[in-house]
Amino acid sequence: MSPASVAAGGAVAAGWTIANRGMGSANGSTTVVRVNQSATSASGTNAFTYSTPSLGAGATQPQDATITASTTAGTYYVWVITDNTGTAGQNAAAAANDIVLVGSFTVTGVATSPDLRVINGSVTPSSVNAGGSVTATWTIANQGTAVAGASQTVVRVNQSSTSAAGSNLFTYSVTSLPVNGTFAQGASIAAPAVAGTYYVWVITDNTGTAGQNAAAASNDIVRIGSFVRQ
């Protein structure tokens, strides 16, 4: 386990080996990893799941994981549970040692990071005829704990309510934003040639230049509204 101490949101490398110490071959099985704040219990959700191949007597299988540290300071314990679904063919005595505490690490403090958010989005009107247009407006806000570097916002319009896939219809520059700083933006979108329901997606920090950590960047894609092309 390394490092033993990490800043909030940092990375910790964990490694272990699954070994068949029995007399017969073990069937293929599943290994899971859990991270919690208990030194005595492996309770919690599975952070990682791995497939372990069939292992002959004495055979081994190395495994590893890169763990993203919590944003809350404290000591965290890494538990590895082999044969989690009970498919290896072990008897009860052999299965009794399947849960192992492989190490621990300390999160030393809360990391600062900008966090750009798309807020106050709107699309009007909700219905448009061929040759018309709709107006989309939104605001980029830095709701993080550090200054955001200059970044880029893009707008996409598609017919998916769940995915922002597609080409960039508009691209805008956003200046560096202090904590709690905002930057208003908008676009006039021409009605598509084909009738149907269309969704407007805004993606902030599209090129990753604002300096956000992974947690802050995870909320950069926002569907701000929709309209119907009659």
C-alpha cells in the first residue's frame, strides 16, 4: 500500500496476490475490494471487482488497484475479499480466511480545487417551427475552493435525453473565475431540419484547463433544456 499518507482526492496504490494454498484446483472466482474506516470489519460497498482465473494447487494470481482517496480526512482501511461469490469450490474451513485487511492509508486534509458548474440553464421557446430558432442561456459558476483557470464551454444539440454525444455546435471561452465567480453565456439555436424533440447540452471545461480535480470535473456535462421542432 503506497503512499501511507495522501491528500484528499489523491491516489493510493494497493497490491496483493491471490494464492491457492489448498490441495486441489480452485475454480474461477471473483475478488472484490472494499475501502472503509473500520480496522475490524470489511463492511461496505465493493470499490473494485476482479475475475480470478482457475488456480491449480500452489498457483498465484497478482492483482492491484488504484484507489482515489476520500475528500474527508481520516484513516482508511483496504479489504480484499477473495472468492466473493463462492464459486472456487472451497470448503467452509478454506473459505473462512477469504477476507483480508491488506493495509491502510491516511487522508491528511481536504484538497482545494475549482469546481465549474453549469447553472440557471434555460431553453425558450419550448416549441419551434421550421426556420425558427430557440434561445439557450446558462451561467458558468465556480463553486469550488480554488480559482479556476481559463476554460472552454461547448454546446451540443441532439435527440438523446441521457447522452451529450455529438458534435460541438458552439464553442465559447470562459475567463479565469475566482471562488464563487460566475460567467453568463447564451446561444441562438436554429431549428433543425427534421421534426422531433431536441436536447441542449452544455459542457464546461471541455478541454480540461480549469484545474479541476476528478470529482469536480464529474459534473461538467449538463442538459439545460429541450425543445420540440414541429
